[in-house]
Amino acid sequence: MRRTLLSGVQAGHLAGFLAALLAPLLVLGACSPEPPPAFKGYESKAEGLRFQPAPGWSVSEKEIEGCRFAVEASSGQNVRFQICVSPPRQEMLLTQNAFVACENVKQYIQEALKGLGPTCGPGKVGNNRAYDTLYYRLVADGGGKVRVQFVNQLFAPLPGRLVQVLAYTLGDDEKAARELFEANRDALFFMMASVWLR
């Protein structure tokens, strides 16, 4: 039986090679990553959604017609951000074809929401496909005065539900509503971009 022994030089190279190979693994094992910071925004685990309210905005869950769940962030009476979760809407057929889907969404806005001059294009809510719309509509306030609402609304179709993300402002006319939206654009877009859906 013949044995081959490594020479001292070969054994030294092998030991050095193994040490170099194992050193990063030992360092990684010794350092455990810190847990991510706790989420400090609004979260509904039951609905599988969360968002980060803009600083200084108040947040509350609401009863909104057509929504099985709704949450709203507000900054005064005329600037609002809402998330509405509803069952899929049969009257608003969402398809894989973005053009057809947007035509359906615009028709829904005009007929069901009484929206004026809606525009629609592809968008996202978190990592989910959505339809991004802009429109005006006339609404009566508590005193019966008709005011103008400027709305940016995202429709995100998910299995078994439709999630609508809205940012809107109220003014005495179109110009005032649009200017108020522009003045609050950073806060509204910050919240829209922060929405996460499961």
C-alpha cells in the first residue's frame, strides 16, 4: 500500500486556501443582520395594505359608500387622500389591454362617479398594475353649495377585490381645486407612492 504525504509546502498552501475560503463564512455567521426598522405608518393587516401618511396629516378609517373598507388621511377639509377596497366592479371591466381598460374606467368615472373630462393611462400601486386617472366632478358640500373636486384616482384590480387610491382637493371652481392640488402635490404623491398591497 502506497501513501502519498503532502509536503510541508503543499500542506501550508492547502491550509491557507481553506482559511481564505472559510474566513468570510465565519465573519458572516458572527454578524447577524439588524432587523429592519418597524413600519410606523398606517397598516391594515386584515386588508393587506399600508401607507405612510404625510407629516402632520390625520388618519382615520371611514365608512364610504361602495367600499367594504376605507381609510382616509386629511389635511384640513379640502385636501384628502383615501384608499377604498371594494369587491371587483362588474360595471368596470378591467382587461389586460390597457386601452380597452382605460376606456372602461373612463366610462365608469363619467357614469357612476359623475366625473368630468376623465383622462386615463397605465399606472402602479406598489408593484401592482393600475389605471391612473384625472378628472373633475361637482359635489355639494354640507351646506348645499356646489363645489369642484379635482381627483387623481388609481384603480388597481387584484384577485377578488378592487383597490382604489384617491388624492383629491375641493375648491369653489376648477382653477381653485387644481391650484390646491398643486400646492399639496408633494404630500399627496408621497402617500400615493408609499401604498403597499399584499
